[in-house]
Amino acid sequence: MISLLLPAFAISIVLLGIHSFFGLQIIRRGIIFTDLAIGQMAALGAAVSLLTLEGVAVYPLSLGFALLGGLIIYLAGRFTDHLGAVIGLLYALGISAIFILLSTSPHGLEEFKNLMAYDILYTSRMDILYAALLYLGIALIIGIFTGKGTRPMGDLLFFVTFSLTVTSSVRMAGVLIVFAILLAPAYIVLHVGERWGRDNFIGKHPLVSAWILGVLVNTSSLLVSYSLDFPTGYTLVMFHSAMAVALTFLAGGKRDAAEDQ
């Protein structure tokens, strides 16, 4: 069992490391669906490669489409006060274009399912190593340009590094897995921190808390998927999403302003 689940566990932890950071950034910036939109654009690049080039140059095309999506969102933020609507429509554009392209392929449904949530049980060691090195490099770039977190992260740096990250993640895990790992742990620690106060470990160390929570949820979902023979990727998405929805209510109601003073 361990040898079978180890690749899935390893890639889920690698994804969790960088995506928890970006998840906190996205929620604080109020651009929740940015990941889905950019991830869908990366998936669209992969679909174009599958249909027109028989899978050749998947990564360059995915990266190009993801960077285009990031650029559109970055520029839209300077043209409109309703950025959330643009992000949602960009997601709709990406997923509808994928459906149209893959509808002409005899294996279109299977290819679409993989783009949404890949079976991470079969992730290769080279893919895991590549992702770990790429994300480490991205973290170093962010650290250099933000003075190790002492300066705010600029929009352009955010969208470029985020697009690079999502392109690699979607290729290995699929749009839904990336979305769940990105948002669920980050949302839970921010929500719980706001409800329980910021003087506890979660409030003081949201990133570390998101990592710890993500590891627990990833491990639980992988064990359940193995025991019940469920699809690994979709089980992981379901566990992260269910935990986030449940803790929305279990963490308690909104704190009064007087309580925070």
C-alpha cells in the first residue's frame, strides 16, 4: 500500500507547499477564482496541443496560455472595478473552448477528465522532483523581490509566478486538485483565525497552519481512496472542499468588533 500511495502523497505535499502561500495571497486580494481561470487557460493550452500537435509541446503551450490569462487579469484590474466578473468569464471561456476542441477527439471525455483531476497515483518520480525544484525556484524569486516578505508582493510578480506555478500543477494534477489544495487550507486557517482570534498558533502562523492541515487532509483522503477504491484525485478534492465547508460553520459565528478590541 505504501509504495502505491507514496507518489500521490509526495506530489500532494509538493503542491501544498507553494499553493498554500498563493492561496493566502489570493484570498487576501479577494480574487478567489483566479486559480480556476488561469488553470483553465493552462488546460486549454494542453487541449490545443493534444488536438493539433498530438501532445507535443504541451508545457510551452500551457505556459503560454496561462501567462496570457494572468496578463488579461492583471490588465483588467486596471480597466475595471469588477475584476471578479472578468475572472469568472475567463474561466467560462477556457472551459467552453476545451469542450469544443475535445469534442472532435474520440478520447475527448477521458482527456477532459484528466485535465480536471489527474490520477496522481501514477505521478512519476521525475515529475515530483521537477515540481519540487520549480516551486523552490519560484519561492526564491518571490523572496528576492519581496525582501523575504518584508515588502508587499507586486501584482505583476504575483501573476507571473502564479501562472508558472499553475501551469506545472495543472499538467501533473488537474485543475480541480490544484484549486482545492490552493484554497481549502488557506481559507480554513484564515477563517478559523478570524473566528478564534489572532493570538493563537493558527492566527500567528497561517502558512504553517495551512501546511499542517493540508498534510492531514491529503493523508486522510489518500487512505480513504485506497480503502474504498475511489478515484484518488476527486477524493482529494472532495475531502478538502468538505472540510472547508464544514469548518465554515463549526468554527463559530462572526466576531463582534468589540471582541477584537
